[in-house]
Amino acid sequence: MFEDSQNTGQAAFDNSDGLLSVPSEIPVADTDDLNTSIDPKAAADEAKPLALKWIDNAILVLNSCIRSLAPDAATNIQAKVGFPIVRRHFHTDTKANLRIIESNYQTMRRYLCNSVHIFRSVNDETASRDTLGYFQPGGPLVGGYVFTMRSISFTSHYPMLGPNCKASVIIHELAHYIDQRMGHAGGESGPAYDLSNFETAINNVHCYQNFAIHATPPFMDERYGMNRPNV
Ligand SMILES: [Zn+2]
């Protein structure tokens, strides 16, 4: 959830295959927490189908809304359901803006399908260094982060998260990954979120996870993420 747009260039990743101080298949010796033996990237791979399902539903709903705005469009139930959900999270209903949102989800989907080259596990030392000390093994939960635009990093906290939270974190980090302007202004919920305009919402990573979940049957406004780490 920590993101940092600073780019340290190639050098920081030259040893990316050697980051783990112990091989990942050997449990960390100073703890008996079983989760520490689960590889974070493997856990993200397991959560990927749910994230993909949510993104696909977001794209489906957005395209239904876009099609319904054509001059001779027939009434379409998906758009009828979809418009209130788009307005709820992205505060817009114009064709041009819907296309921008749809295009962002398409970009996220492409990277998710190519995640074998983008997802990486980081050990605690690397996670702490990349997040300027924010990540601590026993500190606040930090499931993943985008440090440079080269990769999405998953920490030792990630495997402990619930299945919906895991998938939500993937969408959150993909949103950071596709555009350095993406941040947290507007938040995940509350008055700032509800009163956002389109310009704020389009650059708020939380809107992407929230909308994609809401656009998935049964169309509930469930806000999964680090505020509900166990779900
Ligand atoms: Zn974030």
C-alpha cells in the first residue's frame, strides 16, 4: 500500500534474484508462524483469478454503459445497473470519461495477465528499505507496494491476508503500477471519497478496487482492502 514514485534506476534491481537472505522454501527460523513459509508471489498468483474476475466485470459494465450512450442504443440492463456504480466511485457518466476508466482497466488487465514478469516477492529487509522504513515485520500491515514502475512487490505480510483483501491489493497495486500519478487522495471511503470529482477519482487507486468489486454480481459495494485484512 505504500507507494513511492522515486525511481532508483536499474542498479537497485540488479540483484533482484538474490534478495532473499534465506531460500524462500526454508521457513524463517526465529518464528513458528506458518505463514512466513508461504512465498508472497505464490500467494499473489493464487489471488490473481479473483482480481481478474473483478477487473473483467469492471470492463464489462463500463463497455455496457459506453454502448448505451450511442444514439440508437437499445435499453441494456447491464448499463442500467452500471451507471449508478460508476457515478458512485468515479463521479462521472460521460462517454469520454468512461472510456478513460475502461482504458485504465484494460491496461491493468494486460499487466495482470503478464504478472509473471511483474510480481515479485521481497524479503523483510528489502521491503523496509524500499518503503523507507514504513514496512516492519511486526508493524502495520503492508501487503504490497510499487517502488519503481518495474515491478509490484509482495511482502511477508501478504500471505496472511484474507482472500478478498489479497485480490483487492492486487488491483490497488496495479493501479499504482500503470500510472505514477495514481495516489490515495479521496481515500477508500468517507466524505472525501463521496464528494470526489472525476479528476480526483480517476487518480485514486481505491476507486479501481472498489468499483471492480461493486461491478461484480451481486453488485454489492464491498470495500475490501487493508482496512479489512482478514476477509
Ligand atoms: Zn497505495
